[in-house]
Amino acid sequence: MPPFTEEKKMARKLISSGISYGDGFNMGDLREIAKKHPVEFMRKADELINDGKLTLGDMLADSKSFFRAFSDIEVPITIADELADGGQRAITTSAMPVLTGTAVVKMINDRYQEIPTIGQELVQEFDDNKKITTIAAILNEDKNVDEVKETEEFPEIGASEETVEIRHRKNGRKLTLTTEMIKENDAPNFLMRVNALAEIANDYVEELTLKRVTDHHGSAAAPAEPYAYRPEGTGTQLYNATENYPGTRAPSGTRVNSNPFVDETDLENVRTVLAAMKNSRGKRIGIPQSERILLVPDALIGAVSKVLNSEYVPGVENEVSNWGPKGRWNIPPERLLSSPKLDDLSTSAWYYGAFKRQFMRKWKIRFTYVTLGQNTQAYLDRDIAFQARISWDCEVGATDYVWVVQSLAATTAPADE
């Protein structure tokens, strides 16, 4: 079974600063209060920053004055430290990098929230700090007895276990504010980098997720690593038109060839393949309509929308479309997902199924923030007044193969580029 029986809800908030302070107070003059009451000052500043009343732009509008005001004030803080007892460590540091770092985190989170993504709608989220996660699926091995006669024993349910692996992929970026930038009041340059950091983090996670749910590498014309589907640890092509592939529970395969999206008949072709999928007892799977998602590249969104919004079959008098607004298989707007990032993988391949039943996104390390200030070796060696690192470690893998079907316009899968 997957590590979590219920989907773990993950807010779109990217990171937290990992820093906490003491109880609050009423704030007066910033520098004087910071000198006399550093803990209360930092807590109040943190509240102002997170409420949007004190921004990074405000702080760096006169970066030289900001640096002079707070660089020599020492404040006690608590930071996250996986190796410390309780996962936290108390340190004393300059107020300047702490204030800057908290404001950077706020700005990154705000920018991250603004960027639209669909990856979170296609996966279940979970956390696991292991490099390789093994997920066990218990498959019922029933004897297919449809009636137990009087005086006969009830048959015992057997079970076999299949496992899949989900690996990890670390990434991250650094952000530096030099003393030269402070002297020149070069705030716009630094603010642009903060915005770029949020966009880079967002892009990499979104692109990784879309590559895995489409198995862009493993199901390419020439299959190769990294594979989304790794049963028993072996990289295996997830989408294939061959019967009983990747396993016997997919009697018609997991891919429909020569099925470009033109009209409702193409949707029907994919639905038929999905309807043939079987569970471990060899019985067809019932997938609730509420869980089905149609995933298409931006190039197809116009054609798809026309079909889903057409009440009748074009060219056929008074025939109600099964995929139209009143049809049995209509897909509501929230279940039609599209992204221009899919067009980088293929402008014609599209997908239909219950994605969250099949794909899991593992976070070995959630988005993590680490900062250094002017009392560090980096400041002494290279005039770095402030440096932050945003890092993350996540991977997406398939836990099964019977819940999603791929449709190709021809017979050749998208190239692995």
C-alpha cells in the first residue's frame, strides 16, 4: 500500500524561514528597540513582514542605511537543523541577514503563489527522507467463488505483494547580496533575482511532474532513464499499445496509437481502453467519473473545449454527444487540465484517467531555506553581506499502470530530448 492511505494536502506555500522568536510586544523605534529587546523586535518584524506591511523593497530602498542600522545588532534565533536534538538549534546572529531572509522568504512565497501549476492535481503528495522509497501494493488473490453452499467453508483470501520504487532528485539555487550591491543601492537587481528564484523552483518541480506523469523518458520512442514506473526496482515503459503490457491487468495496453484528438470518437477510443483495465482478481475496474482527468497540451485545448461544450455530435442530426455538457462522460472544466509546458514534451499526445490513483510525488526534502550573514567566512573572503540557498529534493513515480491511458496522433511516441 502507498505510505499514506489518504492524500496528504500540501499548501502552495513554498517554504518557511525555519526561524522562530519569543513572545510579542509593542514596537517603537526599530533600531533602539532592537538593541534593547532583540527577541521582541524580531518577532514583531516577522509579523510585519508576513502581513505585508514591511517588504523587502522597503528594506532595500536605502540598503546602506538598512545595513548600518542592523548589521551590528545581535539577535538570538532558533533555526532548523536536522542533525541537532529536536531538529532545531539556537544561535546568535546579526539582525540584518535575518530580516532580509524573512523578507526574501515572504517575497518568494508570494511570487510562487502567483504562478499557475497543474502538477499538484495529478499526484498524491508524501514525504520520505530515504533516497529510494519502496511502495508495496497488496494484491488480492481471490478464488472467484461466487457462492458458498450451506455447510461449505468460506474460502480464505490470499494476497501477493508487488512493489514499486520511487527515487529522488535534488536541486536548488543560491542568492547573493554583496557589499558592493549595498553600497550602490542596487535593490532592483536583487529583487529581480528573488523573483527569478521563485520561478525557477516552481518551473523545475512542475516540469519534473509533467515529465513523469507522461513518462516522457521511459515511454519515449527509445525508452530510457529516468522511468516513471519501476516495478521491483526495474525501469519499465509505462505507456505501450501492446496487449497485456506492462502487465496482464492492461489487456489492451496503456496507449492508443493513431488517435489524434479530432472529435468525440477519439475520446471514446481511449475510454474503451481504460474500461478494459482489470484489478488483481481479473475483474474490470470501476473508475468514478469524478476522478477522471483529461490532460492535454495547450495546442489541443481549443479542439478539446469545442467537443466538451458541444451538446450534439457535429454532422449528426439530434444525436446527443456522450462527451458534451449533458453527456454521460462529460468532463467538467476543473477536470480538464492543460499547460504550455506539456507542449515542450509533445503538442499532440494527450492523456485520460485517474492520475492520482497512479502517481505519487515524493518529497525527500521540502523546499528548504538556509541563510548566511555578514558575520560569516563568506563575508570575510568575498564581501558577501547576505546569501541564501533554496533547495529541494523530490521525485514522481507511478505506483500502478491501469489508471491512465496515453493517446498518440501517430504510432511514434514523443522523442526523449
